[in-house]
Amino acid sequence: MRAIWTVYRRELSAYFATPLAYVFIVIFLVLSGVFTFYLGGFYVRNQADLEPFFNYHPWLYLFLIPAVAMRVWAEERKSGTIELLLTLPVSMWQAVAGKFLAAWSFVAVALALTFPMWITVNYLGDPDNGVILASYLGSWLMAGGYLAIGLCISAFTRNQVVAFIIALVLCFFITLSGFPLVLDAFRGWVPAGVIEAVASLSFLSHFQAIAKGVLDLSDLVYFIAMIAAWLYACAIVIDLKKAD
């Protein structure tokens, strides 16, 4: 745990040592406000809740999370510091876990800074705060899933732009995997069981279930399993490419 904590502190401090972290947070907060109060029709709905706010989170994360993740391993490989990191008394999984937890904590900070919206809806009405809390949890878990994918893709290349584009496309596919846009590409040539498996991978459907205020164990396990699987894949990729 001490090794993970060391990597975690190093990475988290690195985020706030550059202006990019603050730019990301400002962009996230501004876009969240625009999508909630203008595009989401907050005033037109005449209902004090944060449903419009959370409805846009998958699409915000789709672009912003790969931007956070793209530098995590790509920059290490490009600068050559990955060799230094791996010579330290830190195992591969500890390095991966520390970096992931730091990035996830950074996203949690950005998400927590939206608390004025929560205060606003409570001032304007009497929302179901249990549903809002569940939605925040679901949003954070979904962000973790996007991050794990982004970190794995970042481990493949030294080029941050390439890492961003590939992660964005892959996250887009997984987000919409339960929709006809994706499923129609499989119908007619793969078994029905495969189609159902692909449909069950959708981030959007699992997040929407949690955002209704229902903390079903299957949805929580899904996000945790996705995060663990992609981080495991990330560790394998780094091990295979550490000599490159």
C-alpha cells in the first residue's frame, strides 16, 4: 500500500502542478452548467432536480476523460521516465493502481466542485437527494471506467494525440454498445448470445440505471469489473512494451 500511496501522491501533485488541470476543471464546470441550464432545459422543465445535469455526463466524459488519461503513460514512455519508475521498488500493478487512483481522484475533485448545482436545486425545490447522491456515485464509477480504458490505450503509444483518438473511439463504441447503431452491425452473422453480451457492455445503460436511484449490485459490479479488467490489460501492455 505504501508503494501505491507514493505513486498516487506523485501523480496527483503532477496534475495540479500544471495549468492543464485547472483548464480541465473550468471546462468541465462551464460545460456542465451550459448543458444543464440551457441545452438541458432546466428552467423549461419547471422541476428542481439534476436529471439534465447527469444526462450529459456520458458525453462530457467521452471527450474529457480521454484527454486526462492520454498523457498518463504516453508521456512516461516519450520522456523515458517509465524506465526510472519501473526500477523503483514498485510492482507493475502498484504503479498502474497508483496512477489510476490519482487520475480518478482528480476527476472526483472536478465532480465535487459541481456541488453548487446540488445546493441550487435544494433551494429551488425539494429534490430526491438520494437519487442525486446515487447519480453522483454512478457518474464517478462511469468516469473510472473511461479512465481505465484511457490508461490502457495510453500505454500503447508515446503519442498523446493518438492515445486520445483511439480511447475516444473505443469509449464511444462501449457507451453505445447497447444501441441499434452498434448492435445492427452484429445482427445476422453472430449468435444472439454474442449480441446480448455486446449490449450488456454499454456504460450508458448501467449509468442510467444507477441514476434512477436504484443501486443494483449488478451495475456496481459491472463498473468495478470493467475498471479492473482494463487496468489488468494496462499492466500487461506496459510489461510487454517496457523495453520499447
